[in-house]
Amino acid sequence: MPMADGINADTKVATLFREYPETIDYLLSLGLCECNDTIVLALKDVAKGKSIDLDKLLREVKSRVK
């Protein structure tokens, strides 16, 4: 089973959708989905594009991993 330790700034949104389904609700709330180009972005790119603090984004995503 995947662990949150594997999630970092370079983790792709596609990886989260595939390997960490418990993060999907949060990703969708940010406007990220498998139906658009955001699927290929790394979390560092998401943070920059959404003006979200990267550390906060990583903490939020990791907190949802069981």
C-alpha cells in the first residue's frame, strides 16, 4: 500500500489519482481532474499556478493518505 512519504513536490497529479484515491476529493476541489491538462502537472506546478503555499499543499495531500 502506498505511503504518504512517497508524495513530494515532483509528484504528478496523475500519480495521486492512480495511487492515492483518497486525495481525489481534495484535488477536485482545487479544479484538478483527469479530464484536463492539470493531470500532467507536478504538485509544485499546481501550487504555483493556484497561488498555494507548496508546503501547505503537500501537508494537505499527505494528511488524506491512509
